[in-house]
Amino acid sequence: RGANGVVIITTKKGVPGSPAINLGVTAGVSSMREYPDVLSADKFREALQFYTPSEVSDADFGSNEDAFKAITRHAITQNYYGDVSGGTEHGKYRLSGGYLNQNGIIRTSQLKKYTGNFTGNFRFLENKRLGLDFAMFVTQMDNRYAPINAMVGSEGNVISQALQWNPTRPLRDEQGVPTFVSTTTRNPLTSLEAFKDQATTNTMVINVAPYYKITDDLEYRFIYSAMRQTGNREGMYRAGLIDPSAAENEQAFLSNNSETNLQMTHMRSYNMHVNEDWNINAVAGYEYLDYNYKNNISFGGGFQYLGLDYFDYLQYSPVSTREISSYRSPTNQLQSVFLRGGFNYLNRYLLTATVRRDGSTKFGSNNKYAVFPSLAVAWNVAEESFLSSGDVFDQLKIRLGWGRTGNQEFPSGASLDRLVFGKQSISQANYGNDDLKWETSTTLNAGIDFGIWNNRLYGSI
């Protein structure tokens, strides 16, 4: 299914032996590599004198500020981790955990991450043909966001505000309070105080894979994987800091979402060394995946600041200011059968062929299923007798490959007539298309791998 490439991650596992403990601590500092090239206060005054001398008295406030440096910092990162592993040939295990505390370069931004991971590999029966691989991963991420994303609008973005700040205007008054200019010319320090936006995300992934070696060459493996993720985001807006006339109409929101992904795979693999000349391997399997996502949001206004976070007592808001919404993704399932075979003759002539038949609920009723084949051949010329006696080529392989892959990564329900429920109204959000089909990519590649002079010079074309 890797239409746009594949990333393979190999995680650490336990090794046989007495329990071994590893502990580690790292720390670091992040900072701006280069600040934006904006006018200093003195250069700003020079520009006023040269271009608009009549406005000097109204635009020069006598201070010397760098607003961008005021909203950034040298951010400390701390990382603590440890693991214990061990076992025997009958069973290996590894238990690990970690804590990360990473401050953002923009003030008020922060990430805290807690992780735990357990993996086990067990073998049963006297002949050790029955086995079980087990893995469980849990994590919690606590995010604190600075007001720089799309939710705050163009006027609320502290980076934009810092770049536009008059460097002669003080950022704070004599009492240390951020200077108020207007509702449109906003002090970036005020924005950092006015927005509070934080989220907690919990993720648990479980992978269970029992397997049985039917013969030395044939193995059956069943893989069941489940991912459960829940998150909640809460935020409040001190509107009175931005616009004093809105001091009694400050706002808050709560957002909750959950995602459950299930995967089930049946797979048989066959690896056989027929004789000194032939090696054969094959994999056949069936796979089923199910994705489910939903969320809900609650919003309220009309708050007055009493030192408490508004999202902790959202029911205090006037009923007329409240809004609620909820969403659940349309059905999103994938069903596949696949087959792969590989042949190696004399380590000179190599052939690999694959075929998949994938069906997705995202597509129209006329095109839910599609077939994706591939074929690759290679000739290891360096193993031929007419080259093996020479000392020039240590490696020389010619290869040719062709394949088709499919892509279904767009919102589910795109092929269906879909309706959206509003306030006492229903509107059509999508018009169905029974002919919607897979995006397919066809690739042809050819190459030569070579190495000469004891592989001191090697490369690929």
C-alpha cells in the first residue's frame, strides 16, 4: 500500500540473559538561529526623519525595543529514559519508559511527553514451533500552544505582531503591564497573556502476533493490532486584554476527540532452500483495517476574569453564547489480499513478483476494488563465470522493475451523498459519485549497481 513510499521502524527488543538496566539523561537548549532583519529603534528614527519628518513627534515614543526577542527565549529541553530487559531462549522481554519536557522557543509554548513500552517474544512447546510476539505502547502528550496558529487570526498571531511593533514604543508601562495601543495594533506580550490553549493526548497501541512453524520452511502468523487515542483540548481568550470594552465577554472552549484503528492480518510465509542452485520464498495473506474517528466541541462566552480558567466552569456562560457541535467520520475500512513470490537461481538470476487486491469503503460502488501488481528482475553479472575470474568487478548487478500502487488517502465518504446538520437545518455537503476510483501510480525503474577495486569505488546508476 506504499503508494508514496514506506518508512520502516525497527524497535529495540529484549535479549536473553540476566536482567539488564539502562538509564539515561539528556538536556539541551534551543534558540533562534537567526532573527528577522527588522529596523532597530535608531534605524527606525532615521527612516522617520528621512521619509516622513512631519510624523516624528507622533511615531517616536523614545524607547528601544526588540519585540521579536521579547516573545522568544532560550528554551530548555530535558529528557529522562530507562529500560530493563532480559529473558531466556524461551522468552525475552523489554520494558522501557521516558519523560520529555521541551520548552518552545516562543514563550508559553511547551511539550511534556510520558511514554511506556513493553515488548515480549515467547516460544512454546518442546520443538519451539509455537511463538508469540507481544508489544504495548502507551504515551501521554501535554501541549501548551502559543497564539501563532490559524485559530487566532491574522491580528492575533504574536509573530506578526512582533514584526510590526514600533521599536520606539515601550512594550510595558512603568507598572510592568503590557502597553495597550489599540484593538488592531496589538502588543505581542498581551497576546501571550490573552490566549491560553492546552491539550492532552493519550495513545495506546497493542500488537499481538502468535505464529506457528508448520514445517521448517512454512510459517503461519496472525497479527492483531489496535490503536486507541483520546484527546482533549481546552482554551480561553482574555478578550478584555485585547479590547477593554469586551472585558465582560471573554470566551472559552472544550474539545474532545477519539480515534480507534483496528488491523487484522493472516499471513503464511514459505522460505525454502531447494538445493544449492535454487532458493524460493513466498508470502500470502489477508488483511482487514477499520478506522473510526469522532469529536465534539463546546463553546461559551460572557465571562469576566476572576482568576480562574473559564473552561473549568463553562456552564457559567449565558445560554445565548453557547455553541455545541459533534462529528463522526463516515465508514472507513480496507480489505486486502496479497501474494508475493521470490526466486533466486545460482544467486545470479533474481525474480520478485507481487499482486494485491484492495477494497476500500472510500470509493464508489462500481470501483471499490482494484488490483495492483509488480514485477522485478535482476541479473547478478558479477557471479557469471566470464567475470568471476577477473579482479575488476566485485559487484555488478543489472535490475529492472515495474509496478502499480494505489492511493486512498483522502477523506472517507467522498463517494457518498452526505448531509450536514446545522441549527435546525440540513444542507448537502457532498454529492455522491459511484464511479470514484483509486488513484494509481505506475512506476518503471532500471538500474545498475557496481563495485570495483575491492569495493573502494562503488555506486548505482
